[in-house]
Amino acid sequence: MVKSYSKQHSLDIGVRRIALLLEYDGACYHGFQYQPHVNSIQAELESAITNLTGENTRIKGAGRTDAGVHATGQVICFDTSFSHEASIFVQGLNHYLPEDIVVKDAEYVELDFDPRRSAISRKYIYRVLNTKTTSPLLRGLVHLVKRKLDLDSMREAAASLIGTIDCGAFSGPLRSGKSTIRTIYNCNIETQGNIVALVIEASGFLHQQVRRTMGALIEVGLGNMTLNEFRSLSKLGEARWVAPAKGLSLVDVKYNRDIFDNNTRTREHNVQEVGNLI
């Protein structure tokens, strides 16, 4: 059992900012961001921080994942007046967190570090199980598509999105005046066994962008949309197909310098591990 770390076990040296690397199963949560009267990742984390440190704090996250979306590389930060070694926060917070949220690493950072604004890219993986029957073990992590997908057409469509483009067609509702221009550094379809995965890295993402992108790519793979129709989505209107949240994971957030131990960070973008979900 992890002991409680009270103020007597620390030396107050002023406010410091600490960054955490998180993994979570989003199935039981109404998204990352705090919402009154419902479960959220943020609320669980802030409660655990209070239990550990006695401080009431607000955390900042790199990505505001939607309800049901998972993460293996979410980054958050908060300010604390305690001078514990960073490793104490890993051990202590995991003691107070539920089993579906885990702190994988912790490091002190500069006071002006912001996990969202300081990020230079984010990477998501959307996983589809392309087989005739579901998998009881994977059902919470993949979207089942029973018909055979045309992977070559999906890859060609995905590659057409690379570059600095208007992503508005792949977004959910947006507030007025919000820019829809994003730079997509990588957008590819990778496979491992019956798992078909969209791996996409960009400077930032609009609301539901990855799920709508994968929804449209599935339509291409099923032969319901041509490549020319896919390429014209930005001119013709929104991508109406929103893939279910459970297939999506935030797997990496990059900064100008490495914050966490490279041995701790996920390697899920590697094709060898796309299907390694059990």
C-alpha cells in the first residue's frame, strides 16, 4: 500500500510546475475536460492531486479527448508548492486514481510550459477490426467493420491529406471565427492482422476531426465513396460519417524537447504494435 505523502514529507520551495504522462481507458468518462455532474478524466486527476498533496488545483491537458476516447500519451501539468521527487507523484497519484487512469511518468518543467500551447504536434491512432465477427477482448478499443476494406484506396485517400490544408470538412460544429487550417505531417493506413489503423499526426486537430476522417476513409474502403469524392470533401461540405469514439486513442504529444524518459513513452505508432492491443 502506498503511504500518504503529507506536507511533513516535503520542503516548501515555492511553486513548481510538474508534467504527467497519462494512459487511460475513456469508456466510462464523458471526456477529458471537467463537466459538472458527470465523470471526467480531469475531475479524477484533480481529486487524486488533492488527496496526495492537500492542494486544490486545476490541471491543463494537451488534448481534450471526447467521451469514450482513450489515451496512451496524454500530457497534463499543474502547479504545486511541494518539492517531492517527481517519481513520488507517479506512485502517489496512482494510489488514488481509479484503475482505468494511470500516471506513467512525471517530470518538473518550466513554469511557462503549457501542454496544449507548447505542443508542436499530436498523434492519434484510430483502430478498426476488419473481420466478420467481433472480439470480446478488443470490443472496447476497436470499431468493427465486417466487410472487406480496400486498403490501397484508403491509403491513397489518406495520403492526399498530408500538408497544410483546410480541415473544416472533417470537423464537428465550430465556434465562429475559429481557423480550420491545420498542418498534417503524417496520415497513413497501417495494418497488423485484422487490425486496420489510421495513424495521423498534425500540428493540431479540430473537434471530431480524426473520427470524421476515419469515417470517410472507411466509406472509401467499402467502395461507397470514390477517391475524387474524398478529395473534394473540403469543397462539397462536411464529412458526415463519424466513427465511434472507442476506436480512437491519443498516443503521442511532441514538444521542442523530450520531457519524459524515452523508455516510458509509447511506441504504438510502429506498425509492429498497431495490433498489439491485448
